[in-house]
Amino acid sequence: MRFSSYSVLPGLGTTLGFSLLYLGLLVLLPIAALLLFAVNHMSAAEFWQVISSPRVLASFRLSFFAAFAAALLNSLFGLILAWVLVRYRFPGRRLVDALIDLPFAMPTAVSGIALCAIFAPNGWIGQALAPLDITLAYNPAGVVIALTFIGLPFVVRTLQPVLRETEAEQEEAAASLGADRWQTFTRVLLPTLIPALITGFALAFARGVGEYGSVIFIAGNLPMVSEIAPLMIMSHLEEYDYAGASAIALVMLLISFVMLLLINQLQAWSWARIGGNRA
């Protein structure tokens, strides 16, 4: 391993020890406590009975399907939005760019209430769609809408740096060689954007799987229809079934851990791909 001769931070031993201590206290210790609580208070049969119940399985399916669908929507429209913000100058551009981060700043409960005011049957958009028998709230569609709202910044902020570093001369060179706009996008730009696009998709998907506050208001929380997995955890806690809540939380934790590993691999591949293109 190579080290610089001078650094403003202490040596490897001190910084590594502090990092491991900080990580252990804030991350590993709560995870270990959750695992030990579930193991000590439930048998394997009881654990399986909780996580395999029809309502819990339905909540898992809804959480992952809705998160996947929302991440797909964000990948498409987030790419378009990031492209407009990076490649064009127009009045109000800074305001639009700042609004991208609004889902990060807003409390999730406020987001859920705002979405209900818009998409509920008596909301601004919902009442216009009601005569057409289109309902966008209190069903799985409402869950997808909420997860799309909170996941959009992940895709846009992941794509913007890559678009800024992509030189416009590449597009001009492709056009001078006879490529049309679609060929330039698919053969010149898209290969460079794919790693960042996949990373943004994975981040939005992982964020949507564990979302709670912005979903419960617009979902309706109908059993076997619009109950998400975090809601099932809260339901068990309200019934003082801490062991059952821990079992569901442990499954979500394992899935989230796998997702984080995939995201880290995708991020590493993304940077390696961009570095290879530069070379």
C-alpha cells in the first residue's frame, strides 16, 4: 500500500480505528441487536410463520414491485430532466434544479399529505380523473406515485455529473460523420450514461423499498392490496409483537444489504467504465 509523505489526517491506524468504531456503534451494533432479538425470541418455525403469512408476502410483493416500477419511471424521466438541466439554459433553470432536491428536504409525511391532496378522488388531479374511473390513490398506483416522487433526485443527481463531463464535441463528431440524432444518442452517449443510469436506478429502487412516511397516506393501507412491508412492521409493533416486527425487519435488512452490495458494485463499475472511456 502506498501512502503520501504528508497528510493532514493522522496515520492509517488511528483513522481506521476511528472509522471502525464509528461504523460499529452507529450501524453494526443496532443490526446485531435486531438479529439477536429475533433469534432469542423466536424459533425457526415461528420466524417462518411470520414472514410467510399471506399479508406479509403481499406486502413484500407490493414493496418490491412498486419500487421497481417507480425506479423505471425515474430512470426514463430522470434522464430527460438531467439532460435538459445540463445541456440547455433557460429562465428559471436554477429554480428547477433546486426543486429536484425538494423530496430530500420535505418530511415524508408532508410529501404523503401533498400527494393525497393532488391525486385523491377529491384532489386536483384525482377529481378530474374520477369520471373516467381512473383512481390514482388508495391503491398500488398511489404507492408507485409516492415512490416515484421520492426517488427522482437519486437518478437526476447521479446522471448530471456524467452529462457535464461528456464533451459536446463527441456529438458534433458523430453528426459530421453522418449520424442522425438517434444514432448519436444510442451509439455515442448512451454507452457512457448506462453505468450512471443503472446506479441511479439501483439507488431509487433501494430507497423505495424501505419508504414509509410518504406512502401510508396515499396507499390506503388495504390488507392484501396496498399494504407495504414497513407498514407491516409498524402494525406488529402497535400490537406489541416485537418478535414478529423483528422478523419482518430482519428480512428487509437482508434484502437491503444485498441491494447495497449491488449498488456498490454498480458504482465501482460505473467509475471504471467512465475512466476507461476517458483513457
